[in-house]
Amino acid sequence: MKFLSRLTLRRDTDAAVHDLCVDLKTFEADLAIVFASHHFGPEFDGLVQGIHQRINCRNLIGCTGESIIGPTAEIERQPAVVLWVAQLPDVRVLPFVLDQEDVQALGSDLNAWRERLGAAPDDQPGIIMLPDPYSVDVQTCIARIEASYPRATLVGGMASGATAPGQNRLFLGEQTLRRGMVGVSLSGNIEIATVVSQGCRPVGQPFVVTKVEENFIQELGGRPAYAVLQDVYREAGEADQQLMRQGLHVGRLIDEARRNIGVGGFLVRNMMGVREDQALAVTDYLRPGQTVQFHVRDSHTADEEMSRLLQAEHERDHKPVGGALLFSCNGRGRGFFRESNHDIALVNRIIDGCHTAGFFAQGEIGPVGGKTFIHGYTSSLILFREP
């Protein structure tokens, strides 16, 4: 099993293809993944076709990204293309494509979903998903794929950088698509692991939801939710108050039975506002009896959490990680960490010798607490090694 990641900053399409593909025909890749910035605009067809023809790889997927992550650098809002290739002996590589018409036609027929993706129910595949957020119901896709493959690992990122529907591109073989989702399933002689860092920490105390209407939390612990939030704010320190003013989040406890309260024990969602000075609007649907806690987001917590999760993965008694794909939120990067290349530098420092590529996504896909979610402000990493 071999991996290789190459980055080019060349704006000229032919020059970029040459930089990425020189000497790669002899690599004999089983899978190629391409992430490209929007600077290539009308030249996406030539870019993808050029790469596909030069590397002689049947299985190629990819998409556009607002910013591109290479093996050692995060290129933010500048022209860049990264090519990631893998030799995967005894691994079944099955690319797929879906659009919203397919999602509606497949419905809840799990056998139809399995037939479309190609993997057998017992394969326990690793599935990389690259959706266009404007044109396909990603949440339904995740739910149906998880139901079809209960022991699968789903990771990916939503194509980013577009300001309107139809501007993103998805890559499949030599094709460039304007809508839907492309992906690939991997099964067989491969071990797949994930690291999902949400970058938030709790403030105040946890509360039980006692009254809720869809995504509006009306009561916490029998009191108006906004009044509870005001108390949490008043009792917080000055630094946390400032972070709460900058952006407040609500974490839902993932495992109510284990009561794993702390960083990483919650699925973190954005708080969108307050209704009638009582109810809190969040980007999630809750139910009475669930435990929630307010969260704040800061670079120190994000750095510590990702470091801890990577270190734990590095110390597992397994063969070394050979390759990885990194999907970081477009709200991270230099503007958040006040330094360049934070996430990729952390991966390289802890997971030494890992060939990585990725992009800054408009939503990151990855598992937390054994279930797959669409995240924001998150770094979602999928790692590959031999069993």
C-alpha cells in the first residue's frame, strides 16, 4: 500500500498538470483524488482530463474548494490544485455518483442504495463523500448510506468556494459535474480510522431540555431557555463572555447512558438567535429529556483537542498510517488560528510520514460517538493503513 500527495500553485492548466503528474504513470494508482481552487474556472474540464490521462488511473474523484490543503501547506484563497494517489492492493475501489433525482428515486429502499454504491452489506466499507451543498440532500444521503452499511465509516467534505448554485464542480473520471455528489467506497485489505475535532469547549453547567419545538429550545430545567443562558453568561469569566459574544454554540450530549460530559462528549451545533426573549434557535432538532450545554469556540481548545485525538490515534497498536484526507472548515485556517498551515502541520507533526491532501469545506462529514454528522468549524480526517 503506497500513497503520494502533490500540490501545485501554478495557475496555467498545462503547467499545473505537469507539476502534479510528472513520473506518476509508473505509480499505477488504484485511486486518485483531486481538489482544485475556483481560480481554474472554465478550465476545469482540461485540468481533470489532463490529470486523468497522465496518471492512467480509472478511479478518480474530487471537487472544488475555497482553499486547498497540500502535503505540507494550506493554500488559502489562492490558485492551487492537490493530487492524492494511492496504490491499494487487495482493496475494492468503487466510485459512485448521485444527484437529487437519484436520492428521491432510491427512497428508503436500502437494497437499491447498496446496488447503486456497489459494496456488499458485510463489506464494512470506508466511504468518502464529496457533495455539492446546493444541489443534493446530504443529510438524507448520510442516513440512507448508514442504514445500508451499519458498520461503514463515512467521511468527507462539501464542495466549497461557490457563491451561487452551479459554480462548484465535482470530478468523476474525466467528467466535471455541476451538481449532486461523487464518492468512493473502499473495502477489503485496508484499515480506516477517523479523527473529528470540533474545536469547542463547554461553559457553565449541563441542562436537560424540558420543552422544545423543532429546533427552538423553549425550556431548560423547567425555566425559559433564554433566562438560563443569561445566567450562564453572567456567571462566566470575562474571557468566556467575550467568546460567547463572538459566537455561541449548543452541544447535545451524544451518549446519555455513559454521561461522557466534557470536550468531545457533545455534538456541537450553532445557536442562530433568540425568539421572543425566551426560545433559543439552534441548527439541530432536539427532544425533551436530552442533555445540552453551551459551548464556545477558541483556537486554543481546537488545537488541544485535535492534538489529543491525533496523538491517541498515533499511539494505537497498529501499523503506521500511510495516507490521509483532511476536510477542514473554511472558518478555520489563518483567520482562526492566527497562523498558517495549522491543521496540516499538526497532522504531519504527530502522524509522521503520512501523505495527506484535502480542502477547506462548506461542511465537514464525519463520525462522532459512532454516528455520522455534518459539522461546522470542524476538522474531519480519514486515515488509511494496512491491517
